[in-house]
Amino acid sequence: MRIGLAVGVSLVFSVLVDVSLRKGIADPAGSTIERSLPTLGFLGVRDVGVGKTIRFTIEAEGEEEAKNKVESICSTFLTNPVIEEAKITIENTDQVEGN
Amino acid sequence: MRIGLAVGVSLVFSVLVDVSLRKGIADPAGSTIERSLPTLGFLGVRDVGVGKTIRFTIEAEGEEEAKNKVESICSTFLTNPVIEEAKITIENTDQVEGN
């Protein structure tokens, strides 16, 4: 429950960015795993894709601002939008941070 | 709805393995991101952790067998259990594969 926030106080959001290669982009790490598994005795594994996750917390005044900041961080810094796509999940941690 | 499966026919499961470093293990990639963001104008980002995801499909006779196979693949091949932990998500794709 949030009753009121003083000026200069931010909410803390927990963020998960799930980055994966766009469809059709070559995935050498995934292909290597797929080729190796049968020789190790693991059969029936297909369509292996390797991605990365970035988890962090971010301060913002509201969920909308947090979302905008994270989208901006993703497209300028965390991902290559030409070959990768990012799924962003944001949760309010109910923590408050004074500036 | 599954009515009956002939011998030698497998179900196809869609698998997501979410690998992250155990608490307390140094995360140089995450630290680098955390140090770099303020110089790029993004403030208030903390506790950055970088992990990897492996997505694939696997054939098995049932969800229990799929889970056992994936756990075995994870601990022997996809992760380093000393420093990493894996969260496994398995979904039935409702596809059937004849052997």
C-alpha cells in the first residue's frame, strides 16, 4: 500500500531482460550444443537456442518511467536490436529509495 | 487431449533452462554493466546479474522422463553446478514424434 511519496523519493523495481536471437539469425552456440548432445548419449533434443538474461534493480518514480528507462537501456546498450530481441519483465519490489 | 500412444512414439516438450550465478559468486559481466550505465546517463541501476538461457525441444515418453533427461543434461553439460544454478521450465507442446 502506497499512501504518498515525498519529492526526491524513488520506487525500486526489479527487472528481468530476456535476450534471444531473432528467428533466422545463426546461433553457433545453440548448434554446437545440439550437435554435441547425441555423442554424450542425450537423444531427441532439437531447436537449441542460447540467449542471455540481465537481472537488475532500477529506481524510478513509477512503473511507466521504469519501463521507459529499461527499454532505452536495452536498445542502446544491452542488446543489438538488429539480431536480438528482448523481453522485459518489471516488478515493483515495494522498496523505497531516498535520493 | 491424449487418448493413447503407440509404442515407439514420443511426446515433444518445450524446455527453458535459465542459468544464473549462485549468490556470492563474482559476476564480472554484471559489474561492468553496472559501472558503465551511469557514464551513459542511466542512473539508479543496481545489483546487475548476467545469466544465460538455453531453449530447446526434447522428446520423451512423459513429463517425468523429460524432466529427468533435462536435469541430467543440465548438470553434466549445460551448467557448472559449483557456481551456477539452473531453473528448468518444461511445457508439453502437444506434438507427437514417431521414432
